Amino acid sequence: MRVLLISPNTLTVPYPVYPIGLDYVAGSIPARHEVRIADCNVLSHDELEALLAEYQPEVIGISCRNIDNTEAGDPLCFINRYKELVSWLRSRTQAILVCGGSGFNIMPEKILPDLGVDYGLVGEGERFGLLVEALEKQEDPERDPRRFDGLFLLIWHPYREGRSLGRSAQSYLPAGGRPLSLLS
């Protein structure tokens, strides 16, 4: 599969941050898959659009590293920026969208439905390779949670069939457990 990992961070204060977490995520994906990383700190919107058109990813992972800048004097919330990126991506690609990262993990059940991505990875991003493998084999993590022992996945349904927006349920797949649906 063609996988694109995006770091949407554009903050350069107090200094730019290299998205090293995405390197670890990329390393978790088996070598037979093609993986590229897009760092929005060095890639313009136009360059990202050209990359999407040329590469045509099948799965896009979005790193939600931070939910805010933690600065009380001049606070910035990044959730709306992530939401705008997801909307922008949806208008340009049919790729499966997955979010994760330390910011996402703070409150995944609130962020996931707000962003409207297909999957949210809770916990270690290095488990992303398991999801890519399942998607390649057209396995449904929600239907066979035993196959994904150790993968803690939050699934959001509105964009599934036909990519229409609607109310639905989310499911947690705890390690070795059964899905727990949480009504949205």
C-alpha cells in the first residue's frame, strides 16, 4: 500500500521541531509498503497537493502531536487546524485517514469525531503497521478484534460507506478484548 504520514505542525517558535515520531511510525510499517513523510513545516500547501496528486496514497496518517501551544499568554488550539486539514484532504483524496499522536491520545474520544477521520490510533504509534497490514488484507479490525491483540483502535464510522456524514458509534478494541461501543 502507499502510505503518506503527515506532520501538520507549522509552529517554528521557539524553534521548528522535526517530526521524529513519524520516523518511528514509518519504521513500523513492513518494507513491502511504500511510505512517505510530509512535514508541513517545510512543505507548502501547494507542494502537499502536488504530492497527493503524484503519489496517490491509499492510507494517510496524521500526527496530532499537540492540541495546543500550552502558552497561557497567547494560547493557540490546533484542533481546528487538524479539522481543516482533514476536510482539505477529503476533498482531494479517497485515502483512508488515520490520526494518532500524543495530542490525540489526551482525549481521543472527543477529537476523533470532531476531525472525522476513519480511524484513530490510541497508544503507541508503532502499532500503525498492524492497521496498514489489516487494511491491505481488507480485514476489518472491528469485526475480528482477536486478530489485533495489542492494537487499541478507535473507529469512527461516518465516512465509511459512501463517505457521508452522519451520527454513529465509536468502538474501542482493547488488547485481547471485545469492542466497546461508545455512542457519539
